[in-house]
Amino acid sequence: MDLANRVLIVIMAALFIVFWVAVIVTLVVFPDQTIDNVRRLLNSFEDNRSFARFVAGLLGAALLLTSLLILILEFFPEAKSVQLTHVTGGTAHISTDAIAQRIKHDAEDMAAVREAKPSVTVRGKDRVDVKVEMQLERGATVAAASEGVLRQVRASVEDLGVKLAEVKVHIAHLPKGTGMAQREAPAAPPPAAPEAPKSEQERPEGQPEREQPRGPLWDEPSKPGDGQA
């Protein structure tokens, strides 16, 4: 496990640096008192040799255990494959690289995802942890894209016959204009109903509409003498 080795080495280096910085600062600021204290400590160890052996043994055991832990983690690397479920007649394994390739392909097929970089870690015998670092397309909604990728990762891993223990999504880059939900344009107001004629507006409710007078259906015959001077 390269990560565990790096963590242990960093911790040991940090403790070593802190110890020697404290020693140097003490010698510079309080030189006489520091020398006297060191002399008293050595004299106490000489007077009480059993306590000195105890302290030396404790420090040696701590260093020995730390070194052994680093060697064990180095010679027993992280598992690179996981056992498939629902397989009869034998056992089958799939590599973490193959799982990562499937997740990458399915995630990048989504419209909101520009690039996906999955990492798969084996947990136990037949489960995996997945972490996906991704870049979104411009205009994508962060929450919707994250939920979609989480569902897609779960579906991809379970489709391979592998149990998913945990999945995390990390958005590494947001292009300009990403993250805001797309707002719908306001709906146009309904067209106004045509206004009724003035006569209908002034007519009281319940009163029948007044029939308009109509002219004769035929022309009346002209009387004799009409049109003569």
C-alpha cells in the first residue's frame, strides 16, 4: 500500500523535524540551562540504570514496530482484483483496472460529464470502493450531474457482478457557466378574451336580448303618381 507507506514516512519525518527544531531552539535560547538539564538527566540514568534500560527499550521497540509495519505494507500490496458474485461452477475475479475502465466509459457517455477519472479500491473479499474525479460540461447542473454519476457508477459496478461498498464523486473542474440550474422562460400570459359589444355589457342579467328591427323582405310596390311632377 503505497499510500500507507507514505503516511508513515511523513509522520516519522515530521516527528524527527519537530524534535530537532525543539533541541536547536532550546540550545540557542537557553544554552546553560539546557546543558545542565542534560547533565542531570544523564546522571539520573547512571544512578537508575533500570529506568534507563526501560526508556531505551521503549524507544527501540517503537522504531522496530514502525519499520516492520512499513515492510509488511510494502511486501503485501493492495489487492488488484475482486471476486465476482453470482458465478457458479467455480470462482471468477475481475481487476480493478477493468472496473475503472467500465465506470469511465459509462460516465463519459453522460451529456453533463466531460471527463471522468475513477479509482477503485478493494474492500474485503468481494466489495469495492469507488472514487470518481470528473469535469463537467459548460452549463451542466452540479447537483443533477453528481446524482446522475452516482447512479451510473452503482449500475455499472453491479452490472459487472461486483458489490459496491461506497462511491464518492469529486468535481475537479467547473467551466464557466456551470453550476446554475437552467431557468425556464416565463410562460406567456393567455390571450385576452374579446370584449363583448357595449349593448351586451349594459344588458341586465336574465333579460333577453333585444331583437334588432329588420327591414321588409321585399320592396313595396310603388303607388301611382309617385315620381311624377
